[in-house]
Amino acid sequence: MTEARTGRRGTPDGERRPGEREPGEHEREERRGRPGRWKVIFVALLVAGALAAVTWVLLGSRLLVVRHVEVTGAELASRDRVVAAAGITLGTPMARLATGEIGERVERLREVESAEIERHWPGTVRIVLRERVPVAVFERDGRHHRVDRHGVVVADGESRPRDLPTLTVATPGPSDRTTLAALAVLTDLPERLRGKVREVAATGPEAVTLQMASGQTVVWGAAERTQEKVRLLDALWRTAAGRAVRIADVSAPEVLKTQ
């Protein structure tokens, strides 16, 4: 008998089994795959280097640091006081600025209602103020204190401002309900009436009285139903008899009382 010849791995006629690789084929595939892996490694190193460079520029270099501090919206508070309150150190990396904390420090100034801190690259920080607006003045210990609509003292001095009405309450302050009621009545008035008020007085939250430049007294009552009360006064003052009234009581708009 003639024996059948066997090829590689004992297969007849040297044929490969299904899925069997030729010698050296695995090594050739590995060599073909190496350029792809090196390319991925190279790109990863490139990205890491770029991120490191950006981080260094933002946080470690002298390129993007605070060089100027600007203040806008300051009228009552001086620029120097605002900058001192902000506590921004020149040379600090712009990216490291804690803008929220800076804003909180500036808002502790009595003249400031709110503050926005803006970065303007490459090296400018801008502090944008919204200052409190004085609406009335009261006297204490020989000084005249200007207060905003919340009862916060924003400024004081020896002379009395002529353009502000006098606030007359027992204990003026931002936590005093009577103060807040009197200021709410004043600030809710339309501008054409507010400019004619010379004094806003209150003995309680529901007992507000206005003294007008004409000499008339308006008993306002509580800080509510402003539009109805204004309409009553407008109708009253359109007549000659109404302009001669010394006291107008609009505390209950349903019934106008005059003297």
C-alpha cells in the first residue's frame, strides 16, 4: 500500500485546516498593528502636553495675571474703598480669582447693594457696582443719615440733603417694621407725587402720614392699595376746594375724609 503524504501538521497534500495561519503570519500582523498603536500614543502625549501648557499659562505663568482693577458704577463709595474691600492682589493668575468671594466682600460696603466681578482677559478685573439709592434722611446725634428703600444707612454727614424727604420714626433701621412701612409708601408713590413729599412719618406699620410741600397732610395708613389712594388724591387736588384742604385721609380709600 502506498501511504498518503501529509503536509503541515499532518493534513493531506499540505492543505491548511480552516482558520489555520501560515508560519509568520501572526508576526506580520503584529508589525502592521504597531504603527497604529504608536499613533494613538503620540496623539495622547500631544494632548497631554497641550493641556499641561494651557494649565501653565493660566495658573503658573506671568502671562495671564491681574494687572488692572476697574470699578464702574461707584458714586457714593470711592474707588479706593471698593478696591480695598475687594482684596484683589495684582499678579494673581486670572483663572485663580474667586469672583464670588470678591463680590461678597464688596457687598459688605454699606453703599453697595450688589457687585458683579468680571474677568477681562488678559489682565483686567472689572468690578461693576449697583449702589444703594438714598430715598429719605433722618437725623441722629447731630448727623444726617441717608437711607435706601430697605432702611439701610448708605451715607451720613453734617448737612441735610435738600432733595430728600425726612424720615420720622422712633427707631429707624432695616429691621424696624415701621421704618419699612414708611419707606414702602414713599417709594411706591409715582415720581410726580414723591417729589412733593417733604416728610414721611409713622407711629406704626399701619399709621403712615405724608407731609407735602404745599403744607397739606396726607393720612396714608398702611402701605397698601397705593393706586386707589393716588387716584383719590389726584381727584381731590384737581379741584380748588381740594387744594385748600389741610388734611386728606385716604387710609380707607372707600371713604375720603378731609379737613
